[in-house]
Amino acid sequence: MDKKIGLYICTGCGLEEALDINALTAVGNEEKVAVCKTCQQLCSKEGKELIKQDIENGEVNAVAIAGCSFRVNYDVFDFGPEILVERINLREHVVWTHTPNNEDTQMMAEDYIRMGMAKLKRMELPEPYVPEEEVVKTIMVVGGGLTGMTAALESAKAGYKTVLVEKENKLGGWAANLYKMAPVTEPFTEIADNYIPDIIKEIEANSNITVYTSSKVITTEGAPGMFYVTINQGSKEISEKVGSIVQATGAKPYEPENLGHLGYGKSDKVITQAMFEEMAKNGKLSGVEKIAFIQCAGSRDENHLPYCSAACCVESLKQSLAFKGINPKGIVYIFYRDIRSAGQYEHFYEKAQESGVNFIKYAEIDDVAENSGKMVITLDDVILGEKVEASDFDLVVLANGMVSTASFGEEMVEESEEDEKQDSESQESIANKPPVIQADILNLQYRQGPEIPILKHGFPDSNYICFPYETRRTGIYTAGSVRAPMDLLETREDATGAALKAVQCVENVSVGMALHPRSGDLSFPEFNMNRCTQCKRCTEECPFGAINEDEKANPLPNPTRCRRCGVCMGACPERIISFKNYNVPMVGNMIKNIEIPEEDEEKPRILIFACENDAIPALDMAGINKYSYNAWVRIIPVRCLGSLNLIWINDAMSKGFDGVLLMGCKHGEDYQCHFMKGSELAEYRLSKVSETLDRLGLESERVKATQVTIMDYDKIPQMIEDFTEEIDELGPNPMKDFQ
Amino acid sequence: MATRLDPNLKNELEEFGVKDLEKCYQCGLCTGVCPLSSNDDPFPRKMVRYAQMGLKDKLIASPEPWLCYYCGECSDFCPREANPGETMMALRRYLTAQYDWTGISKRFYTSHVFEIFSVIGFALLIGLGFLLFAGSNPDMQQARLSTFVETHVIEYLDILMAVVLSAFLLSNVYRMIKFQMGDLLQKVPLSMYMSEVKELILHFLTQKRFSECSDKRMWYIHLLIMTSYTLVFLLVVGLLSGIGGRLPAFQTDEVRSFFHIYNLIGYYATFGLLFGTSYAMIGRIRKNRAIYQFSHATDWMFLILLWLTALTGILIHIFRVIGGDGMPAATYIVYTLHLMVAVPMLVLEVPFAKWSHLAYRPVTIVVTNVKKKYENSIKFSTPAASDESQSA
């Protein structure tokens, strides 16, 4: 199909006042577009109609909009799946950030038009990947506790067939053993009876849910839409084909044997929260007059669990109120470091206070000892700043925290063969690959290991802020206390969220759409296998384990596992991986179409590769706030800095750019990369290219990687200014002469 | 030895009016907003904490409740509505009861029956006294109090009462000092106290510390009541017969000129007491300030007795002088009523309840000053002493 490009230049939002629109039209005509039109307000009904008319008349089948950022009005400029659309940002990136009616500003706008044209010329309409085999929409939930049951119910209620796998012989999990439960409805002050039996009944009554108790998953193969799961139930082996998976295997209490310093094991009057529940249930609390709860027993303790277990405070509040229910005259002390009764549970805390529970904030528990049949607790009181003693306790309950079920097992060690040692450099590039613990839960038949990778403290979470439930294995979602410590109320919410994600997964996969975070993207990576050198970089560096490999190390892509970040494209030294609408030559062409002024014009040029997820929004916000920055820069958005192929640096340098700045997401412990470690990878790759640059006589300082979070928009002008100053000091790119 | 936690003290404190103690989660905002709290003697948070933890010994030794004048800002700002100001108020009641060795204070504060019956009992006793001993033939033509009761008898009884009540009050004050000083009581030389006498008088007369609260209004009201009360107290106890006639007698049958100094003082005191107590009573009814949110039975008793005392006091004056000859019967009856109200108020409130604050507050200021001075003197003298020992 011949591409008939229509270039539409918007003159609203200050563009007309700041730019020579006729000159821009001239650039369009130089690029031999089929149609080149201007409009006062393209996003208006008339503006859209103008474009629609041209499309309907068959004059145009690819549209370039020169106006605002692609982050706005994307719904307005959607002309259906048959029409390619490219957005040239002359508003936020040009007129709102640069001097109006200025030569440099005009040059910038013209360059962006050329870049847009080059991009559009290299773009193809994506054809969605639909697997040959049938995509199923069944959702499998592993773990039949409160989280798992809630996830199963939510999926089933949404109309999806659901398979629920539980290793015990009955559903209910941890919560089934509780005597009373913390409130789940307003006013959040009254303890509730155990509601697990009701949920089990609801599950049993739902015909969409198939329950396998006394069962475990032996193997999970395949990809979203077509996972093949083998379930072992006693002597039976059951095969299920499912579309997506929710892992809700929960957590286990922290081993109390490790809490000898709090008296556990030394006196049978020191018990765990679970033991309290059992005693309460069996009526063994009569005769207990004075009871102590010690919070953070193991949690927030570098020698035990470095994290807050999140649920214990609310549980202890509940247990103290339950105890008050059994013995209204009983005396309760809660020794705590911080009461963390999040959200509505503040009311529950207040209720406990009003019920006469004594709260004592400790810095350190010095001793828990038995003295003539009663327990004595000695501690460092934070507020008084002195030693405090409380005595005559009949029972001491340790709030012993939780440990993710995903953290039990050996850490997977990568087998490195002798002949691969030479390749240790590429191994290093992914040195901080997240650990996979062989916890024997999903038993994935993935090249990258059998379970979901761990983020920290044994919890297989993905990203701390943006994407709850998302794991680093597409189509598999974690929910509840397996992924992060949380209380029962939170797990229910979590289960619902994960169920929705699982639903989104099967729906998107069935039509070839990408999942989060590029949900709706129809492109997918294609491999030109003729030129593959079996270097394995794509399989190694894919953050989502999407690419398997055969015994000859040929990559075997699983497109439904792919999140379309393009990290594989950036990794491939042979540049055999491309997307229809995002590929190496496309960006290469954009670079080549930027006009580089002669050296004596003293107009240096700096190329910025900016991550679409954080840096581009930050740049746009700089524009919205009218923060002005240096006009030497030209910005190319990338899906992820990890998709940056080093050849682009090469292209930029040989084209005569004086510097290249990479703007990627924040990495490190609280990383914000949507694709786990894209910006980190880019920085690593850059360290490799700098040697090459030095060899060529080009200072490696000309290429620099920075981290930009979305809130750094006010720092952008200074960042750019600092870099241009550095480049200015280095002088012009010597390669300019060879143009 | 570690400090012992006591879960039962809370219940005891509640009898003295401690409220919402358990709501406090120790954020410290109360101490932060308090203009009187200092780093050395921070409150109210510390006191609330002691109370929550049941640290009776620490509470009794604490000067802080007397350093607070209850402007109510802490309660206004408390995010948990734990009413720290009221806790301080209730702690003052508790401490008053603890200082008092007779046990009357405790009963007065914790038993409504005792409170009401003791007041009524005393009143009836006074009334009975008048029935039995008042002049059998009072002048019914002209209001002449000397024909109803002999001034010097009243004066003797006045002085007797002053001595007895002072003895009770001072013994309680001594106990307070003992609690607050602890081990230091024997160590601090008397001269150190003496050097603070000026401060004692200043604080007693002006309640200067109170003026440091952000809202000055309460200080003015308090000062008004205080000065009125003190002036009229001097007239009634000291100058009833003009110290044996050396000065004009306060209680006389003559009709003084309107501008006579005693009259002016009397009018001022009447206005001060009636206005001040009415203001407080209306506030307590309307609950328009933090300090008026919660009214202990003894707060009402105090205000009502004071109000009635002032009212009957001025009525005596009016009935005595009205129309030249006055209204004799009304004068004598109101006089009796006046004493039936004033005596129980003084007997109960001065050593055992609210009036004792007048002594506890300034003394506490002095004691904390002395304590600080002494501790500083120790701190600065110790290194010198060790130098000496080294050179020796």
C-alpha cells in the first residue's frame, strides 16, 4: 500500500504567533506529502472533519499532526486502525519552551516536521499477533485462602471460568482458623465473626468455579492465553489450559523459634498470634486476667524481618478486643513501636483505646521472663526514656509477622557453561537480575526460572508504586500477602484488583493487544532469524521472560508474554528485532533528517532520547509551565531507554551531533522504570560504547545518561543547560567536517 | 529499679474527673502549642503519659500541674480530642487530695454526698450558732449589727478559723514541697528558699505566669476574682474591728460615706466576684471554651458558694444603709445567710480544695526555681571539687 501522507499543521495554542507557518508548510512540501494543510484548531470538530474528509476521499492514509503532544487529544486524533498517525510536538516542545519568532525556534520546528515525516515513512500499520491455537479465557487462581477465594469469585462473577487450586484438603487458608475477625465494614470499630465459611459457600455455589483441593501445580507452560498447567491431586494428574494466572499463595507466620529473646520457648505463657486464635476458639482463655501483646516481634528488625508485616497491629487490636469480649474486666497491654492501623482501621485503634487497652511504646524489649507463675516484661520506654516494668501477665502474645510463601526455597543459580565465560560481560549487564526462588508454587517451564522473580525481602512484587499485582511474568499476577505484607481487608481489595488484571489479560491477548503498561498496543517484536548470531542477549535482557530459546540458542519469542518495551530491540547487536511502528531504521532516519548547521554557524546540536513514560511527560510539563530551555536540542521519544540501540548513538555522532543526552527513569532500589531496568540497561550499554567513542577520538562525555522522574519537570531546563555547557566546552563534533 | 506500670491508677484518676485519657496517642501537639510548657518542665503530654501508665509516684512529685493555668489551647488542638487540659485540671484535684493528709479533700472530690452534706452541714451549724448565740434583743428600728452579734466575737471566731485553716493548708503545702523536692528536701539550704520569697509574693498577688497564656482574658478574670477576694478577705478577717480600733472597723453600725475607702473596696470586690463567677458559670453552662467543657461537681459548688457569698455580702450592705435606718430584720437574716455560705466555703475550699491553688501555684514556682538553682549549683561546683581533690 502506497503511503499517502497528510501533514496537518495546527496554528492554535500560540503556534501561529511564534512560528513562520508558511515555512513549515514548505518543509512539508519538500518532503513530498500528499496533502499539507493548516488549521486554526485541529482538535476542533472542523479540524477533525478536515482530516477525515481527506482520508475518506482517499487522498491520505497516514496522518501527521503538527501541534500538541501525543499525550493529549489522542482520542481526537484516532482515525481507526487503518490510519497511521504521527504526532509532531510543536507546542510543548517548541513554542511553549522557546523564544517566539526566533531563528533557532523556527529551525527546531522545521526539524521536528522532517523527523515526523521520516518516522511516518518508516512506519507500518501494526498487525496484531493472534496465536494460531485457541486463546482461552479461563483464569486460574493458585491458593484458596481469603485472597484466592476472593479473586476466584470476582473473576467468576465477571463471567470467566475459573480454576481454583488449593493445597490443603479444604478452602479457607489462614483466615479460616481465626476466632474473630477485624471489621471490614464501617464504622470499622466492631470485631466480626469469621466470615470465611460464607465465602466458601459462595464459591461452592458458583458454577463458573472449579475447585481442586489437596492439589498442587506441578508445571506451568506456555504463555498468556495458552498456559498449560498440570495439577497433581493425590494420585491424579489433571491438565488445564488457562489464559491467565493469579498467584495468591499467601504468607506464613514468622518462625517463633527465632524469638527466644522475647521468651518464646522459655515459657509456655509466651505464644504467637496464631496460638492465641486457637486458644480463643477452644475457650482456653478463661482464667486469663492480664495479657500482653508484643508488636514487631521479629518485624522491622534487621536480625529477623527487616520489613513491617502490616497486618499484626490490626490483628493485635482485634485480639485485645476479642479478649475483652471474653473477659471484660481483663487487663490488656499492647507494647508497640508504632501502631500501623492503616486506612479505616484508625477507628479500630481508637476503639481499642477507648476500651481501655493500654498502649506502651517501646524502643527495645529487654526481657520477657517468668516470675512465680506470671510473666514480667521489661522494656525501654520511648516516651519516658527509662526502663519500665510490667508484671503479672498470664499470657504474652507475640505478633510474629509474616513471610511470603514465595520466599521458601533455594535461590536459582544460573548455570554458566565453560565456553560462556568469555561472555561474562553480557552476564554482567544483567548482574542485578532479580532473584528467582524455587518455591515450588507455579513451576514455570520458562528459560528464566520456575517462579516469579523476587523484588525484595522474598516478595515477588514488581514495582513499588505504579503497578500492584503486575509481576515480571506477563499474565501472571500476584495478590495478597504473597506479594507484600497486608491485612485481610487489603488482601480482598488486592484480590479484586488482580482478578481484573487477569481478565484484562485474557481479553487483550485474544485480540493481540499488549498488556500493561502499553495496553492496547497492537505491535509486537518480529525477529529476522536469518541474521541471528545466537548471542542470547534478547533472551537474557527481556525483563518479562518473554523469549525462550531452543537448544541452539535461537530465540523463541512468545508474543503474548511480550510487553512491547523494545528492550530486545535495543539489545540486539545485529538489529534483527523490529516492530512495525518502532524500529532501528525508523529512528535512524529521524536522526538523519535533522539538519546540522555548519560548524561556523555556531549552532551546536544535541540529541535527546527521552523515555516516553517519565521523561517525555516531564518535558511536556516543562512546556505546560512555559519553562524555557536551550534550543539546540532535538528530542526523540523512545518506548523505553532499554530499547535504545547503540547504533543510534553512532548515527547521531556521524551525523554531526555534538552531544547525545539520554533521559531515562529513576533506577536503583525504588526504581520507576515501567520495564524494570530499561534505563539501567541503557547506562550499562553506554559504558560499553564510550570506549569505542574514545577510540574514534570522540570524547565519551559527549554521550550522557541522566535519570528524570516525572516530577523533575522543573529541573529539566537546568539539566539541559548543564549538558550544553559541557558540550560547549568540548567544542564542536569533529565529525561535522566529514558530512 | 525499673518503673512499674499500674493499670489501676486510671480508674482512681477518673474519680477526680480525668477524661478521655485513653484517647491520647502521645503525639505531643499539646506540649507543642502550650505557651507555658518549657523544656525543663514539659506538659501536658508528660503528665498524660504518667497518668496513662499509672505512675503515681511520678505524678505526686510533678510540679507541672501547678504550672498550668488551663487556657485550654492544648484541648482545642488535640487531634484525638483527648482533652489534655482537663486531665491537668483533674490532676490538680488529684494532687490536692494527695497532699491533704486528713483525707477530707479526697472525700470532697470523689463523693457528691460528702460534698453536698458537708457544705449543708456547716451551713446549718453556723445557722444554729446564730440561733443560739445571737443577741436576744436586736435593734429592730435601725439596722445595727452590733445589736445582733458582737463584732469582736465574730472577729475572734474569724481569727480562730484563719489560724486553723492556715494550719491545715500549710501542713498540706509542706507535704507538697516534700513530694516535689524528694531527696533534695534535706539538701537544699533554707536560704535558697528565702531568696525566692519575693517571687512567691509576686506570683501570689499577680498570677504572673497566667498572663503568659495566649488568651489573656482568663487571666484578667482570674485576677479580678483573686484581688477582689483577697481585699475583702483582709477587710473581713483583719479589719473587722479595725485591729482593736486602731483603724476604722469594717463592721460598724455607722453609715460610711459612699466614697469611704472600705466602701470602694467593697464595691470593687462585689463587682469582681459577681462578674467573675457569673462569667465562669455562664461559660460552664454554654461550654463555650475548652476549660468550660467539663464541670466537676466541685467546680459548681465553688462558683455557687463564691457567688452567693458576694451577693449576700453586698445585700447586707444595702439592707443596712437603705433609707438611712436600713431594714433591720432583712439585714440580720442576710448576715446570717452570708456567714452560712462564706464559712463552709472557706473551711472546705481553702485547705482542701480550689482556694488551696492560691498557695500551691506560687509555692510550686518557687520550689521548681529552687530545685533548678540547687541542681545548677551542684553541676558547677562538682568539677571544681574534683579539681581540688586532684591537687590535694
